[in-house]
Amino acid sequence: VLGGFGIGTTEFVTMGLLPEIAEGIDVSIPAAGHTISAYALGVVVGAPTIAVLGSRVPRRTMLVALMVLFVVGNAASALAGGYGLLTAARLLAGVPHGAFFAVASIVAVDLAERGRSGRAVSQVMLGIPLATVVGVPAATWLGQNLGWRSAYWAVAAVGVATVLLVLATVPRLSADEGA
């Protein structure tokens, strides 16, 4: 849930901070909006690429790696000094998006009691609506009051917490050797 919350928050918070981001990197609001498209492109490229390249990686390792990439992308977004760097950082932040939900859903099914797999997957996906209702407004408020970079730092912190929780709670699960 926490990983999905972070991913859902970072996916949409840029929309609420476009004026602040545009001013911060000295571009127009429409140009700053291209960073939203860059994130979406990362999602589109990342999911199938990671599915192919990571299918034989143990699932716990994959979840951690995806969340580390998420943290790096959001920290790079917070540190970006200009339009090109921010656009690249947003693309990078989007890469783990689809693959994280896919792997987390598989892990949830693997760990669920018999007959509870649907409930387990729904719990993984609960992060998205929670992000929409709580995370995005909170991160937008944070970014508008403490500077737009603070929103990306907050999301990166959620990613770090997710890594720690995955390491603490998800057992070592082997990859699908036939994948």
C-alpha cells in the first residue's frame, strides 16, 4: 500500500505544482507540463522493459530495486536545476511505476491465504486511491508552502520507507524460472 501511495502521489502532484515548478526552473507553465508527459513516458517504457528484463529476478529483490529507482528518480527531481534535468528525472521516476504494481500484486497473491488473493491484490492497489485523496493534496500543499522540491523529497521518503518495509516483511521469493 505504501509503495502504491508514493507512486500515485508522485504521478499526480506535478499537476498541482506547475506554476511553482515553472517559476523554479524558469520555464512557462506549458513547458513545465512536459515533465508530466515525461513521467508518463517512463511508465510506458518501463513496464514492458522491466517485465522482459526482470522476469527472472527474485520478487523481493525486484520490489526493492524498483523502489530504489523510484527514490532516485524523485530525489533527482527535487535536485534538478533546470528543465532538461527535471524532465529526465521525471522520466526516470516513472520507469518503475507499472512494474512495481505488477510485481507487488504477484507477491500479494503468493503470500495470501487460499481464497484471499483478490483481497490481497486490492490491498496493494489501495495505495492509488489513498494517494489521490490524501497524498496528492498533502504533497501539493507541502510544495506550495515549502517549495515545490519538498513534495518530491517527501515522496522519496515514502519510497525509502517502502524499501525498508519490503525488506522487513516480504520473504525471499524466487522468480518464475519459466518466465
